[in-house]
Amino acid sequence: MADVFTQRRNSSMDFDEVYFWTDTIKDWKNLLNKDKYKQLIIDVWKDLVDKGLIKVYAFVIMPNHLHVVWELLELNGKEKPHASFNKATSHEMVKDLKLRHPQVLLYFKSRNDQRDRSHRIWQRDPLAILMDSQKKVEQKIDYIHDNPLQEKWNLAQYPEDYFWSSASFYSGDIDPFHFLTHYRERF
């Protein structure tokens, strides 16, 4: 059995399966240092949950990437919810950068061969790992919640102290985001 941390990179996801998904800002830029972009991510997830398109079991938003354990339930029009997530967050971030931080927007300019967009916020090929057991889910949730504590980041002393994650939900059933589903409802 392959270790879930070393599986080959795969960005495709099927409906009604639970995945650990990592999405990274292009070139690992620390764009998500700004709370307004973290809040945007929360708002888009909440909207997708409210529409019945996804379930979110755990997450963390770091300065240049995010991790989420989630389940895609239905198409959002003609696209999968993770594509809708990337499109909505990218659109709003580009709009804000154009207005308030045009010098930063230059870092996200697309190459000439990418005719479908002028800017790219998220790196291509996000990581999706199927969570087919409770043990895998628990391992990934621990990893997610410990991420802000890593020496590289040092964003909090305890997982539940980092606001931009689901750690407080699991440590005391506090859900300031109002869209989380406990993983035990699924496993």
C-alpha cells in the first residue's frame, strides 16, 4: 500500500468520494497572507456548501496554499465545484489586485501561450488524494491542523489557535464558518 503522502500527483476527483486536496498559489507567492483573501476562500466554500455542491470536513488556509478534506456532490452548472472554487476566488483576487495592488498583479500575469486567461492565481495541477478510510482522513486532518505550527510558518502555538482552519471545530465543536461537516458523519 502506498503512503498517502507519497502517492503520484493526481488532480482529478470523482463525485461522492472524499479527497484531501491541496491548492497552491502560483509560484508559491504568499498572496494568502491577507485575511481578505482567506475570507474570500471561506465565503466561496460556504456558498458551494449552501448550494449542496460540496461538503467540507476539514481545512487550513496557509499564506501560499490551502488544504481541504472535502467531497464533491454535484456539478455547478457545467463544471465541477473545485473548478468553480478556483474560478470564483481567482476572479475576485484579480479584481482586487487590479484595483488596490496593481504592482502585485504583475506576478500573476499569464504567459503569452495561455490565451484563455490574462492572469493565473492558482498553480496548475492541484493535488487530490482519495480518502478511502477513516485512518487516512484522520491522518490528513491532523496534518492539516498541525500545518500552521510548523517551524517554517510558526503561525500559532496550538492548532485551535489558528483561526483560518477547522481545528477549533474539532477541538471544541466551534464553527465560526458555519459550513463544516464532521468527518465521522461520513466515516
